[in-house]
Amino acid sequence: MPQELPGWVAELTDPRRARTTDELADRLVPLAEHAIDVSRRLQAVLHEINEPFKREALYDRVERLKARSNEALGEITGEIEASGRQRIERIWANWCERGAGDELDAELRRRLGDDVVPELRRQERAVAEQVADRTSGALDTATETLLTRVEELATVVTDLIHEVLPRAREGLELAGRISGLSGRARKAGHDEIPADLRAESYATAAAFDEAMGRLELEWAAFGGRSATVRAALRGAEETAFSQVTAEMTRCVADLAPVHVKMLDDAEARAMALIDRIGGG
């Protein structure tokens, strides 16, 4: 529920209620300050909405996408390497169950190092390189899409700023007019307000009400637009990252059957070695 301000607020801020030139000057001062405040707030929100489109912010956005993609690629590479380690651990667990002794341990380690582990490492590198290649291509495409979307949004925002910026300056110009009128009222003495000064003060107050209502509304609306722009940029960035990770996932799914088969073959060769070294 809207709350009513005390009556003296309007009494001390409305120049139309002034009875003397001093009172008129006193009431014009807060109007000029209000006009300056609204104009500066509007300029601040214009600056805020333009900030994400500066070169540094654009560079940071692209670098953040690359860094997140590299981190995701690193996780997948780690999983690929872990798959090979898990097979080796399973092979050794099988061997340890036989309790063949240190001398045969060394023999198995040598044979695995010659015949099995190099193949596992080659397979890991081959899969990791293919994932990296497809990730790089997806990252290039996603970055291009992101930059295109940012550019489209920047064009709209620039047009908005050019449309609204003169209105923000209008508030500062109005503040200058009000300050000038207040100064003339100060110099007019302490008597009743002359007719011409009163007429100008009425016209100025009406212009103030109209301009401040428009600028306050513009400030509120632009604040909403600024939030929408930030959300759109964040959404474009998240979508770009999702495009990269989706391609990673598809690549891993495509390569998984061959990779698993290679791991199975390597493990089978290792088990055959265990049988030969361990005597069956």
C-alpha cells in the first residue's frame, strides 16, 4: 500500500507554493538536485548496459569459454587415462591372487611394459586426440555463434543508448535552467515574487514534473533492460559451453566401443601372459 509523505514535503519542494523570492529560490534548489540525480542515475544505467560489450569484457567472455572447455576436456582425458589404469590394476589383482613371488612379479612387469602398457597408452592418446580435435572444432563454432549473438545484441543496445542518452542530458539542462532561475530569485530581494518570475517558476515546475516523470520511467525501464541484457549474455555463454560439451559427449560415445574393445584385447593379452608366466 503506498504511503503518503508528510505534507511539509510538498510545501518545501514545490516552487508553486512559494510566497516570496527567497522561498522560491529555496524550493528550486532541491528540484535542480533531483534533476541532476535522475540524469546521473540514467547515465549510470546506460553505462552499465554498455559495459558487457567493451573489448575487455568480450575478451574475458571468450577466454572463459575456452578455459571451461579445456577444463571439461581435461576431465574427459583423465577418465580415458583412468580406464587404462583400471585395467592394469585388475590385471595385477588377478596376478596377486596367484601369489607367484617377487621374481615372477618382475618378469610380468617387464612383459607388461613391453607388450601391453604401450598399446594401452597409444590407445589412450589416440582417443584423447580425437576428442581434443572435435572439441576444438566445436569450440570454434560455439565461439563464432557466441560472438555473433553478442554483436547482434550490442547493435540493439547501442541504438537504445543513442536514443536515451539525449534524454539524460535533458535532465542536466533542466537542472541548469532551474539553478539559473533560483539565482535570479535570490537576487530579486525578499519581497513577493514578481509576476514574470512566478510565471516562469510555474512553467519550470511543470517542465520539471513532465521531464522527471519521463526520466524516472526511462531509468526504471532501462534498469529492466539492463538485467535482461545481462541474462541474455549469460544465456548465450552457457549455451556456447553446452554446445562444446555436447560434442565432447557425442565424440566419447562414438569412440567408446572401439576403445573398450582395445582395452579388452589388451587385458586378454595380459591374462594370457599371466597364464604363461604363472604356469597356467
